[in-house]
Amino acid sequence: MRKPVVLITGAGGEIGHGLIAHLARAGTQPVITLDVNPLEPALARMVQREFTGSITDKSLLERVLSEFEVETVYHLAALLSTRSEFTPTTAHQVNVDGTLNLLEFSQREAESHGRPVTFMYPSSIAAYGLPDLETKRRVGPVKEDDYNTPSTMYGCNKLYCEQLGRYYARFYKQLAAQPQSGRVDFRCVRFPGLISALTVPSGGTSDYAPEMIHAAAKGEPYACFVRPDTRIPFMAMPDGVEALLALSAAPKAALTRTAYNLAAFNPSAGEIRQEVVRAFPDADISWHTDTKRQGIVDSWPEDVDDSAARRDWGFAPRFDFVKAFRDYLIPTIGSRYAK
Ligand code: SER
């Protein structure tokens, strides 16, 4: 007999860390993982089965299908925005072809065990593209369907995969004799920049905030690659994990969309520096603008309108900017570097 499980792709990444710990603690369903790299031993101990390989490997997905009844997928594997600009075709293979593989995998799982598969997908503020700084400042919080003109490969990939997911959920093979859609219950959040106390991101463009904080905690100097006035939305990682869990548990009838904005706080880079220096008075943080990466961050909104998430499934982040530092980052990050 195949066993009912939750599948997490990209499980060794930043979101995976928090999510695995949470699901393991809850203990409601065993977790299996798929990641290109082996999991850290502490994470590996919390999962029932670890597959090491790529989401582009269809035969590996076949193996998972043959052994497990996957009821929920958290599809976290992706190449982030900065990295994707250096290797756009690889980004497309991983971010788009990989997601298509997972959607098709989920459709087949649902067909074989007879229940819908909940497909959780983290999209991003990178799905937006504001034409210039003047517009960005003028429009303030953007709604999901506005400014969907991303300027990065990663943003294009995320926006398209949001649409692919919506297609699988609502229109899949709409001309077939028997209805086939709805077997993949696709649910997506557009994350702001995520800040974790436990891990540092790699290959993103919102990385200046977590990098600044972690450098200060380690006592290392940091040159921030965006201007002090740069403003985009951020969120503390525990709220990001909670949001995924809350949306996955929401009654389907309550959901009016397949992709939801999430907002928590949106400090400027200068305000982040101030808060870091308050916590680590010896922090050595300077400014060294990388105009190209700055251009990417300038195309992302300074705030997002998350009223649909709040209304439909009760999204309510616990951490604002001050609380994120006071109650999460500072108490947790110290132990990360304590020797
Ligand atoms: N954190 C991501 C990045 O910088 C945005 O979703 O690429």
C-alpha cells in the first residue's frame, strides 16, 4: 500500500527549514522531501523519506508517485531572481518546466488516489514590474492584478506558473469528455522578501535585508547593494510558514482567487540599517549601490494590498517590523552564531 504523505520540494531551502520543523511538530502527516542537495542531518531526521534529485527529473517523480499517495505538495524549489538573471534558460527549466512537472505529477496523484491534491506554491513580489520609481512611490500598495509586467526572468517564471496552476485548478483539459480540472487544488501566495533568523538566502535580490542582519550578528562588515531609500515589503519567516499552512488549511469555498498578496512590513534599507545598529551597536554597514540589482528592486512595489488574503482565509501576520527584530530575529539569531 502506498502511504499518504506531504511532499516538499526544495526542502533544504529557507522556507523548507521552517516548514519541515512545523509539520514534524504537528505530526499529522508524514513528510517526504525532494531537493537537489541532501538535507542537513537535523532536517533529515524529521522526514520520513528524502529523495535527492531534481524536479526536472521525471523518472524520479515517477518513483515518488509509485511509492507514495501525495495529498499535499509544497513546491518550494526555485532559482531566485539574481541567480536567474545569470542563467535565464536554466531558471526557466527549473522554475517553469520543474513546476509543470510537479503540477502534472499532482494531477496523476489525484487521479490515482481519487482525492484532490493541495498544491501550495510560493510566488513573489517579483511577479510585479513597476515602470519607474515615480510610479512606484505614487501607487503605494498594489493589488494582485495590477502591474503584472515583471522585468526579471524569475518574475516572469513565477507569474506564468501562477497562471499554470490556475489552469490546472480550473480549466485542465477543458475539451475532454469527462471534466479533469480541480484535481489539483492550486493555492499560491506572493511572498515579500523573507527574513529568517536561522538561514541566509542565496541568489535573491531582496537578500540585502537578511544579509545585513546576519553580517551584523556575526560581527562582519556589510556593504549594502541598494540605496538607503529603497523600500519593498518584507516578512519574518515564521509568518511566511504560518501563511502557507493557513492557506493550505482554508476551506476551498472561501477562496476567491488562486494567488494572494501577503504584507507584513515594508521598511526602507536605511530603516533596516537603523534597527540592526540598535540591536548590534558595533555593526559596520556601508552603502555600495549595485545599479543593476537596484533596478530590479526598484521595479518591485513598495507595498502590496493583501486584503483578499485577510478576508478569504484570515491572514494576519504576527510580526511587524519592530516585533520581528525584538521577538524573533534578535533572540534567535544570536544562537545561530554562538560558538
Ligand atoms: N526573495 C526573492 C528574490 O529576491 C523575491 O521573491 O529573488
